[in-house]
Amino acid sequence: MAKERKPAPRPGTPVRGSKTGRADMALIDLIGRRWLLRILWELRGGPLTFRALQEACGGISPSVLNARLADMREAKLAEHEGDGYALTKLGGELLEKLLPLSRWAERWAKALD
């Protein structure tokens, strides 16, 4: 029996770390889901088919990829187009907001060496 997918975290409903579902906590819960950030990153260059996205993510199972894509579609971060899966405007904005965090992580990694 397949495990039922939990719906994507939504602001205003209880999420990990917040009984009230504050928007920032709902987002952190969402992007903390396994593989979601990697999928977001791999879609940065444009649409990818399911198979191409699975290959780009290297090691993600089809069931997990399906679940994360469902989360991302539900959260309006990704959509399915004729060419495959692509980031929505909101998804692209989220990626832009995460880039400074990525640059900070690189500085942090060097500081730990």
C-alpha cells in the first residue's frame, strides 16, 4: 500500500515549527522537504521533462520526484508545460532569493576549512 502524500505546507495552517502557520515557517517547511531545493535548482535553466529532471537530480526515485513536483505545483512554484516542468514566476523569485544564501554558504564553507 502506497504511503499517502502530505499536502504542501501552506501559510495559515499548522506546519513544522509553527502552530499558526506563519508564512516564513510554512516556506521553510516546504523547502525543507527532501529533494525540493535540488529540483528548484535544476529547473533554473528552463523546462525539463520528468526523465531529464530525474537524471539531473541523480538518485531521486520517481515516486519522490512525483511527490515533490506535486508539492511545487500546489505551492505555485512549478508548473507542467508542453516542454516539461518549469518554474513559475514565484518559483523563479524564490530561486533568486536563495542565491545570496548560496553565496553565504560558500563563504561559510571556506571559513570552516
